[in-house]
Amino acid sequence: MTDRFARRVGSARACVVADWAKNNDAQAVCAGDRIGPWRLIEELGRGGMGVVWLAERADGQFEQRAALKVIKRGMDSEAVQARFLRERQILARLEHPHIARLLDGGIAADGRPYFAMEYVAGQPLLRYCAERDIKLEERISLFLDICAAVQFAHRQLVVHLDLKPSNVLITADGAAKLLDFGIAKLLLGESGGTQTGDLKDRPLTLAYASPEQLSGAPVSTATDIYALGAILYELLTGHRPHDLSDAPTLEEIRKQLETSAPTAPSKRAVADAQVSARHLRGDLDTIALTALRREPERRYATVEALVADLRRYLDGRPIAAQRDNVLYRTRKFVLRHRPTVALASLALLGLCATTAFALWQAARAREQARQAETVTAFLIDTFRVADPKGAPGGVKLSAVDVLDAGARRLDTQLSNEPELASRFAAVLAAIYLELGQDDRAITLFGHALELQHAEGDDADLRTQLARAQYEKGDYAAAEKNADLALTAHRANAGASSAVVAHDLALQGEIARRQGDFKKAEPLLQQALTLSRTRLKAPHAQIAADLNELAVLYSDMHRLDEGAALTEEALAMFRALYGENHLDVAENLINLGSFRMQGGHIADALPLFEEAIAIYRRLLPSDHPLLANALVNHARAFDRLGRYHEAEPLYLQALAMQRRVLGEQHPDLAATLNNLAVLHLHEAEYADAADFSRQAMAIWAAQGKPEHPFALISKSHLAVALRESGDLVQGERVGREVLEARRRLPGNNALAVSISLDDLGVTLRLSGRSAEAVELQRQAQVLRDGIKGRPALETSVAQVEYALSQADAGDLPAARIQVDNAASALAALKPANPEQLANARVAQARIALAQRDLEAGCAAAKQALDLRPPEKPGWRHAEALSVHGECLAARREFALARSDLQSALADLRRVRGVDHWMTRPVAQALQSLPKD
């Protein structure tokens, strides 16, 4: 029955209907059923790939609707799911005003693949135009919106492969939305449609399928250009390019496309149509037929070229696809200046130009074919070196080696192709940037700019160059190029466009990295506001902008605001993608970092563990994102004093980064720096110094010895030297860090204040208390000027300042300072026992110096309670020594001797006999009266 019905319909659409009827069975889904996190509401339509439902989220996280496409039976579900997991990061980031985004995908309980797409309330393109009697210029304008979406996707290396009018919806406000981007690739896999099997298993529509799709030849962006030509043809004429009603079999369809070209649109237009044959004749005929050429290499080379010709037509200028001869150009001149030109001259000019047209058309086809061959040869030669057989000496080369080979070929193989060379330079530069090769990226982006001649692309390249300069730390250059890009994008794309929002966010990041928080905040807020205005939540771009603003608030220590933004972003990503997604994992890491920064370290642990579990499910075992998650997990253990759990995670991450990123990557330097901090906490100062030096060497090898992160490692080296007892070298390195931080551009008040505090401690321990007090006073002035300064770090610095004041003889000021700091530390939620113990030790020392034995001994007892004997290293010994001094002051000499002897033994073992912390305890013990 279904076959008879298909023959009776007698069109290409019948194949679709029959195929659906054969694949639909009794187990069809119904309204109210749940598929993944979605609940089906009502059926929206059916097609060759399956049925589309209006669906809503069923997990309560967001009130979100989607168009849910349930794919027909017979597809390789496991392969589709695997491809979806591999491709969805790219597809979900197809952020464009005219693309309905792919939100989610998976396998339904009955084994069928499904895809959730942004739900668009609108009418199909052709119905919209027919019901509203849309005129020619408006139709072309809508088509240009469709082209912009396809052009954007092609730049992201994504092709559609099933473009057709029914995949374009027009909203009530006249905006075009293109549906189903990426689904064909997911269903077909890497072959991209080169199968030669039955058409029923291919996501395509015969009336709009290109000859290469029907023949099983490789597909490309040219396939989409053919389909765009078919859409334009039908939009202009009301007919499809080929009448397939007399070709019921695939072989007959192929034969018809191979033996006959589409009729010119002007000859298909009907008398009462909104678009008359007179308007189609000539340029629009040529544009549509050029896009529909049988041979891919003879179509428009890019969507940009098709768009450019349509814009030339609208402006009354000669189109590139038309014969470029005197007759054609003069005819255009006459149409614009009819009163002043004699039409008789056209006949003579036409006679002179007839022969040239055929020669020009053949030359243009050869040129497009030659360009395709050039691109193919360049790619093959570039990536051949990745094969050990093609590499020098048979050595397997790294990704950077392969890129270097491509970069060297730009000026040889593509020396006569400046536009192609510019595009490839930008692509190679972007990959270099992803691999942390900032200098190479900057050089190639600059080269791409020099080669770029097309208007409009300059702004995009400047944005990319600014990003690379930002990553390198060249903030002045980054700011200049970001400003230029923003100005150009505002002029070309509009003040509320997506690219403008991106530029604002980049400018905000640059200002933040320079410490100019006052400038950064409004820029990032503007970017977020633009995204919220343009897009409907939940949306990945809104979530990304929330994250950028959250990072700023982290730097400004506005932790509650930052955590709230991160939680909102996390909820959006969960609503968009479910629980098992890389963006969800990244935001779990971010939220855990906020928890840890706010002192809620135990609350951060499960967030890091959940992120690690997601990464392990989705990523290769050595992936850098997984390594980064392990580092954050280790940092939490370190902060909790669980050092033996932290170190293995750090070392595991370090090994992964070395295998994947190499020995000179900034991520490796960051992990080495964290290992240095861990060994400082464990009083293993030689190891801490070694890890700090390794991290500094990586930054030096990249030509960035004074990068802010390099200076963090150097400051840890200064502390390691001081704590190991080498006060001279500790002071020297500390001063170098201080001066370097003062030289950095932007507002570095927090970093400078930390250096002043650290150097002040070193000077106090060297017996130069007056100098120490002055430096720490400067640090306090800087801290007071920092909005939202962290309470913990401020209180810790005040304790050290009080000790310097006491050593300098200003005991009253020291007592006030230390008591205030201790009160603040005691009030912290959650508590920080270690830093509170430091404050109690300082309180005890200062009170004893004032002969306030009661307060001193009470503080000493509290310190001892906070540092029980199981505390590793010197911490318990320090508290025990001050308690012994208190007992001695109370003339309880036997108990004092016991405490001081135990403390001295531990300090000699951990710190050394001649250490600045050991010597005072030995002197206190020696001063006790003999038994």
C-alpha cells in the first residue's frame, strides 16, 4: 500500500513519505513521553529522517522548549552517539543570529538517536513569502540572512548537507532561522555522504541534493552552495530547479541531473508571481545558475562569493559571475545613465565582445579548479610530515612541527595566492594559539593581516591577533587591536551584534589582566547585557559572558557576586547539555575555585570530583582539561592540610601535561608552582625552591621572565630561601620581585602589597625591624585602597606587621594590630585554624614582651590547642616554644624546660641548628636556671 501511494504522488517528496511509512512502527513515541531530559508536547512535523516534536525540559532546571527530532529506525545509533559526543562542542558553539542551535542529543530508550534544537516559532520560508506577497528585494534580503548563517558555519568547518526551504523558518519579526545544522554530519559520520548505498539512510532531500550527493562522491562546502542555489531558484520562481516527477528512481534522477541543466529562472516565472521574469532576466539568472552548476568546482567558490554577487546586483553594479566584457559593463552604465547614452552603440560593442565571453567563462572554471587543487596540495604537503614515513629521518613529529611545516610553505606554495595564504595563516595561527605558542600565533596573524585585501575580514583578524597578544601578556598591543576591531565591527555589523559583544568581552579581559578593574567591569557588563538582549536564556554565549564577569569578581574578591554568576552559568549549561558535558565540568571547577577562595574548601572537593568524573567519561586519559581538574582537586587537599593526598594528584597532572603539552607550556609552569606551594607548607624548602625555579625557567624560555605568573613563582622562591634560613638571598630575590611587579602595566596594587609584606618579614628576621615596618606600612596603605580585599590575607599581613612593630619597640601599636587581626581571624566562616594559630603565637609574644603574663599564656595555650603534636614539621614546635617561654615567665621552670627541649629538638630536625627560628628557642632554654 505504501509503495502504491508513493507512485501515485509521483514526486521526489513521495520517496520521503514512503520511507517514513516503512520506518514508522507501533512503538512510535507519543505526547507526554520522556526522551532524555525532554518531555514531548506535540508533533510538529515528519520528514525523511524522522519526526519532530515540540518538547520541554522535564528536569525542572529551566523552563525551556526545544524542537526534538527523533531519528527513524535503522541508523547506527552507537556510531551516531559517538559522533555526537565528538562533534557537539563545535556544533553547540554555532552561535549566530540566523542559526537555530543544536542543544542536546543522545539515544532514546528504544535505541533511536534524538537531537534537541532551539525551538523557533515561525513559518517556513516559502509560505511566509507567499502569504505576505514578499517583493524581490525582501526575498533576496531573507536569502542573504540564510547565506550569512551558512557562511558562518563554513568558517567553523561545519557543513549542513540538507539545506532546503523547509529548513528555514521566518519569525514574526522577519528574522530567518536555519534549522538542522550539523545533524547530517552526525548521522553520516566522517564519510560526509560518500556512501553508495540506499538513499533512505542519507539525511538529504532529493529536490535540493547536489549531483555529488546523489552519486556518492565526496561532499564539501560546494554541496551547500548548490542547495543555496536551489533555494534561491525556488524563492525567485516558485519552482524547483529540476522537475523530478518523471524520474521516480535514483538512477533516473542522476541521469536527469547529468544530462540537463536547470531552465533559467526568468523562463520559469509565472505571470502573476511577485517576482517578474523581467527582473530575473540577466544577473539573477546567472547567479542562480552559477550556484547550481553540475560540477562543484564551477559553482561559486564560497558562500561569500555568492553573497557578493547578490549585493552587487542590489547595488546595480556588475556581478562577478557575469561575463566581464565591454558589452556587459556598458549596459550597466546605460541603465544607470539612460538619458545621456545612445543605445545604438550597444550593438557594436556586443559584436566585439561575443567571442571573449566564451574564453572568459572557460578561464574562470579553470581558475576555480586550480584554486581547489592548490588548497588540496597545500594541506597534503603540510600534514604529510605528521606521518613518520614523511618526516625527516622517519621521526614522528609533534603538532607544532606540523604547523611549522605549514607556515614555511605559506610563502612558497601560496606565494601567488594572497587571499588563500591569508586564510591559511589565520587558521595555523589559531591552532598555534591553542597549543600555547603565542609568539608564532602573533607572527602568523600579523602575516594574515598583511595579505588580507578583502574588506570586512580585517576586523575579525584583528580580534584574533588581540587575543593572541593578550595570551602573551602584551596588553598594550592587544588593547590597540581590540579597539580597532571593535570600531570596525560596530560600523560593519552593528552596535548590538555578536561580534561587538565578543570584542567588548575581550577588552574587558585585557583590562582585568592589567588590574584595571574599574575599566573592565563596565565592558564585561556591556558584553553580558548585549548577549542577554540578543539571545534567549539558557544560551551558551550568555553563560560564557557570565563566566568572564565572574572571573573579574574573583580578582576583585567580590566572591559572593562571582559565585552567583558562576552558579547561573552552570545552571544554563546543565539546562542546555545535561550533566555530562565539558562546559558543565568547567563551571564546576570555577564554582569550586570560588568556594575554595572563600575558605569553604570542604565544599569545593565534591565539585572538583564531579568535574573530574565528567572529564574522565568524555576526554582522553591525558587531556589537559583533566590535568587541570586534578590540579584544582590537589589544591583543595593542600589547603586542607591533607598534603599526602595532594601531592600524588599534582604529580599525576604534571606527567600528563608533560606528555601532551611538552616541557615549555604555561600549564606545566602553573602545576610546578602549585607543587612549590605544597612543599612550602610541608617545610620542604629545598624542594619548594626547585619547583619554583623549574616554573620560572618555563616562563624565561618563552621570553616572559616578568610575566605575572612567573613573578608568583619567583616570590615563592624568595619565601623558600627565607624559610630555609638564607635571609640574604631571600631578600635579594624578594626585592627583584617587588621591582618587577612595580614595572608591570596596569593596577598591580595587590601583587605589590604582597611583595612588600614578604620583604618586610625577611627584613624583620634579619634584624632590620624599622625598615620592615616602613615596607609593611606601605603594603597596608595599598591594601586599604583595594575594594573587596580578602579578609584572610589582610589579617595574615596584619599579624606580620604587628610582629615588626613589636621588634621595632612600638608594643602598644603592635598589641592593637595583632588583637584586631586575631579577632578577624577568629570570626572567619569557615575558620582557618592554622592562620588563627599564627595570630595566637604573635599575641603571646607581644603580650609577654609587655609583661602581660595572663594574656600571653592564654594566647600561647590557644595556639598549642590549635597545633596539636600530630601537626607536621615546625608548627607544633613553634607553639610549644612560646608556651614554654610563658611557663618560664611564670617561673614554672621544669615545665618550661620540657616544652622548650621538645620544641628545640623538632626545630633542629626540621629547620636546622642555625636557623633563625631555632636560635631563639636554644637561647631561651639556655637562660633557664639550672636544676
